[in-house]
Amino acid sequence: MKGCIAGLAAWVFALAAPLANANPVGALPSPALDPLGDLITATLMGSLPGSADYYLKATLYHAGERGIRALDSLGCRVVAMRTAAVDGVKIPRRTILFIKETVGLPMPDGSKHNGFWYASDVGASIRAGRIDLFTGRGAASMGPLMALNLSQLTVMREGAFAGCPPA
């Protein structure tokens, strides 16, 4: 029994050694180096990593549609496939969102979408349980998102941004 415990202790110390040397003495560990701690904290806070914060019904809007301006409610330019309009209460403006279903969709520049959207706009018709995604210029820009099940998107809050969202 003593041999098992000693072997287990040696194994734990061998795994922890690279982590101990990753930061100077007295420095806080990097959050990326504490996945177990992150899992425990998330569980105590009520959400597991990768679990949805919201399941939202999405609508789409584009430049050229009646009533759509070039600026969002923060005064920033709307960005195709990045700007999201939210209710402002359940999801506050300036929230970075990750929408799992949009990963890999084509972006206007030809790259693939990474799933991140920026809640920088609000709309009078956007209520709790809904999100409005800006697709770009003209109705044709909505095409890539039309293949999704817009009645229920998996949305996770990933943080907040200051100023205008990145383009």
C-alpha cells in the first residue's frame, strides 16, 4: 500500500513539475495551465466549459434592408458576420459571444468563421431568447447562414470588449 501511495505521489509531482517551472516564484499561474481548477470553478458557478449559456432563435439582417444603418447602437460600424443585435438585458451590449454553429462558415474575405460574434447592437424587436446576426450587404449575404437551424443556436458568453468590436 505504501509503495502505491509513494508511486502515485511521484507521478503527481512529475506531472506538476513543468507547471511549477512555468511561472516565477510568487506569480499567479496562467489560467491556461489550470484546466482542473477551471472545471471546478465553472461547475461551482453553474456552467461546464463548452456548455451553452443560451439557446437562441436567430434572425438575420443585412445592409440595404429598410431601417438598417451603417452604425450599430454603440456608434461603431457594423461588421459582416461579426455584429450581433441583442436585447441588451439578458445579453448586455459589449459581450463577446461564441456561436458554435457558425464555425467554418465562409466570411466575406474568403476565410472561415471562427464562431465569435460581438453584441454591439440592439433592436426594438429583439427580445430575450432571440439574437439578430448581421450578414453583410444585400440579401445574398444571408445565404451561408440560411443552411443553419436558426430556430436554436448554441450561444456562449466568452467575455466583454471595450470600444468598438474588431473588424
